[in-house]
Amino acid sequence: MNSWKFIRNTIGLFGSAVHEGQTKTGTELAPRALREGGLISALYNLGWEINDMGDIQGKNFRTNNVKSKFFRNSQQLGSINGEISKRAYEIASKQKFMLNIGGDHSVACGSIHGLLEHYSDELRVIWVDAHADCNYQLDSNRNYHGMPLGHLYGAITEQIKGFEWLKQRLDTKNIIYVGIRDIDPMEREFIKDQKIVYYGMDEIIELGIGQVMTRILKQFEGKPIHVSFDVDSIDPEFAHGTGTLVDGGITSREVHYLLRKLAASRQLVGMDLAEINPQLEKTPELREEFFGDFQQIGRIQGTQTVALGIELIASALGRTLVL
Ligand SMILES: NC(=[NH2+])NCCC[C@H](N)C(=O)O
């Protein structure tokens, strides 16, 4: 029996095999690596029904790319995110949990947009990331994985070909950043002006992750919550396989705690897992028997960051430590 507040006992899952939001290839391989590593059986073992919709292949949306003046691969990313948004909406409207496996973080534009179409301004977002991803100045050399929130906040006002479907806006009052520590000047100003609530590394150190979660859950009390999780929020020691490493991050025990707390709130309705790049792993050999509790989720296989990714999703979806 499922006691989650806004959803039935089913996960609507899809991969977003996308690397076009930045310049390194490899993030498009993550959905497959997570599946092969045992993600589906882990979720099944936690008691979920799974509606696996397969992967959206970014490469199938390739356009005759004349260099975009807005940002790299703008039209292609517009079509990809339009498809992601459609799927996220379809999943949410059937009261299922929306699980979007990236892909670089550009894929959160579509998933959050789709959730907003269903939950409207009730939706709350926790953005766990080393970066704020709210750049909004357009330039042909920009990478959209640093911009999806700039777009969703409405700070990008230009009509961009491919993004005609983008209608919803995310109110800056309805998001909280966790783990940010590498912020561009434009983002800094924006966060300050908009008074966006954040728990960067200093706040996490000063308050402790326990108090941070207490405050977040109080602020978002009673509302449906989506967590957009970028693995570069985690210290590179625990998650090396990602393209924009930033030292001094959250530890693996802290992020698992954060996600377990969200699960325990029963308010979670969606998750993105972004920026895992299996090609960039320092130790590419598989880490079988990553750590212990196979009763709850079964056997996991993968490189360091892939295996951790599966465990993170499991923490968000009800894996517990003792009882
Ligand atoms: N999701 C990410 N890893 N984002 C990194 C963004 C880095 C930088 N702020 C940029 O806009 O290019």
C-alpha cells in the first residue's frame, strides 16, 4: 500500500539520452548504464510498479544545425525538451512518480515544465547542484545545461525556435538550491535580486544537513516536490564521472540523507538525475557489490558514479537504512 501524498504506487520512467546541453559526449550513455546496472530491479524490489517508457534519444532530434545565435544546439534542445515535457506531463497526470534519467542538466527544462503543466504553481523544486543553472544571456557559445532555470524563470524572453511549447514559468519563490558553490556573476546577481533561497556549502556546514532539511521541508510543507539532482553537487571524491567537477561538495552520506528525508516526507512527485558521464570515470572498472544492503534493492553494478546514481534514486524512492 502506497502512502505517498500525490501519487499512486507507480513510477513513470524514461531516459533522456542527451549531451547536447554541453560540449562533452558521454552523458547520453547514462540512462543505459543505469538500466544495465540494475536500476529497474532496484525500484521493483522497493515495491514500486514501473512503467518504463524507454529513452528519448537526443540524436534523433538533430537538426541541420546552422550555428545558433542563442546557445549551442538550441533548436535540437527545444525539440528534445518538448518531448520530455510531454512525457513528464503524461506521467504526472496519471498520478505516477516522474523519473527522468539524464542526460546533461538541460533535460530538466522539459521535465519541470511538464510537471508545472499538471501541478501548476503548487509545484516546489529542490535543485541539488554545484551550479545555479540560471544563466539567461544568450550567446552562440553558451551551453544550455547552465541555463534551463534561466529559461523556466522567464529571464530569457526571446522566442527560441524549437521551444514554442514552453509556456509555464517557475516562480523563483518555489525553488530552493542545495549544494551550489560555482556561480557565474550573472547568476549571483539574479539570486540576490530574486531572493532565491539557497543552502550552499557554507550553509550546509554551518547548519548541518539535518537542519537544512528541516528548514526545506517546513518551507515546502504540504506541497508536491520535485528534486532535480545533478551529481556534480556531490564531492568529486564520491562522484567523479561528471563533466563539470567542483571541489568541496556534499558527501555521499549527506546526499543520501537528503533524499531519504524527501522520501519520508511522502511529498516527492518527481526526480531528475543529471550529468552522470560514464566516459569520464576515473576508475572505469565496474564496482560490483558497491555497498551492502542487497535485501532492499538487489545487486547493483556499475562504475563509481553509475552505481551511486542507482543508490541515490533508491534513497529518493524509499530505501531505508534500518527500519
Ligand atoms: N548542470 C551543470 N553542470 N551546469 C554547469 C554550468 C556551468 C556554467 N555556469 C555555465 O553556465 O556554463
